[in-house]
Amino acid sequence: MFGKVLKFIVLISFCLSSFYINAVNKQSDSLRIVSNEEKFHLKQLILPASLIAVGSFGASNGWFNKHVDNEVRDWMKDWRGDNRFHADDYIQYVPAVSYLGLGVLGVETKHSFQERLAVLGTSYLAMGILVNSIKWSVDRKRPDSPAMNSFPSGHTATVFMGAELMRIEYKEVSLWYGIGAYTIAAGVAFMRLYNDRHWCSDLLAGAGLGILSARIGYWLLPFNRKIFRIKKKEYSTMIVLPFYNANEKGVGGTLAWTF
């Protein structure tokens, strides 16, 4: 029974992330147009705010604790036994490293390496402040230890922050970069449950905070450009202007480059 439920949850999570990435991808402009993510829009808060709200509700609601958090934990315990995997401690950084590294390897990007580095640094700073301040103020006990820093999940926030950065930066190149990053993020969140390190509601809030932090990094990029004197990525454009000369009965053209 649990195996069927688990497969259903994984399938739904993958479908929802794919639908979300594809829906936002269709609304985006060309790589050569200034990224809309650098401008704040209220609709950009819908997804992260919803995840944070549901996670917060779950952490403070007795019914949710009993029927979701504790039942999911019991399922994981029955399935896990004495086995644990700690790969999530390292995999959480894969999307963020890929965010910087793919451009270096030749994949087309919206922003230069310096811009991406500024976005990543700002996102990490925002995530660290948000996650740790909430951990210290909420003091929720971890499921596997007396430590009072369970809510929200820092690992989940880190990996979802990287996944959202990947989606934003590479979505015009291929939506599969975002889908792959979000699949890794879902896997890390699952491992946090599997290893009994977090409650389910911790993961929801962590995912929302990670996505929000990534967007903060892009919202503050124009300010970072001014502060650190970072230039926008420049593109070269080829313009071809064909023409027909009726008097001479000939054709020709003008070729121009802009930088």
C-alpha cells in the first residue's frame, strides 16, 4: 500500500513541477530581452507564499501534525528500517553549482558569470537570514532528535533555491534544465523525510523559502550591478537588409553587426 502511495506522490510532484515550469516558460521573452524576473510582480509571490503558508499551518495545526506529519513519518519508518542515506547533504548543492557551471561549459545564459554570481550570493544570504531566523523563533523539535531547529528545512530551502535559479536562467534554452533541477530538489526533500530529519510541513515551508530567496536574488540584481559595478551581459546582433534595384534589375543587401 505504501509503495503505491509513494509512487503517486512522486508522480504528482513531478507533474506539478513540470506544469509550473512549462507554464512560466511560455510567458517568458527572448534571451536578448531584459529578464522579467528582475522586476518585482505580486504574482511571483503566489507559489512561494502558498508553500510557506501551508507549511506554517501544518507545523502549528494539531490535525495536520497527526494525520499528515506523523502518518508520513510512520510510513517512512516502516519502509526505511535501519537504512539511511546521507547523499542529501551533498546533492542539495547540485542545482546551485550547475547554475554557475553550465554557462562556463558553453550553455547560453541570460546573464554573465558575474551577474549570476551576484544573484547566487544574494539568494544564499536571503535564504540564510529567512531560514535561520524562523528556526530560532519557532523552535520545533526534529523527529529524530531533541534539537529544536526542525522548521523549516534548510536542505530543502537550499536545493529549491538552486532549482528556481536554474529554471529562471535556462528556461529559454530548454525547459528540461528546470525540470531536472526541480526533480533533484524533490529527491532531496524526499530524502529528508526518509532519513527522519524533518516533518512534511518543514519541507513545504523550506521549498517556499528557497524559491522566494532565488527570486529575491534576481529582484536585487539591478542594485548589485550599481553597487559592484557589474555590467549587463551584452549580445552581438547581425542585421541583414536585402533590397531590389528596379532600374538596374539587380538585388543586393546590407550586412551590419551591433555589439
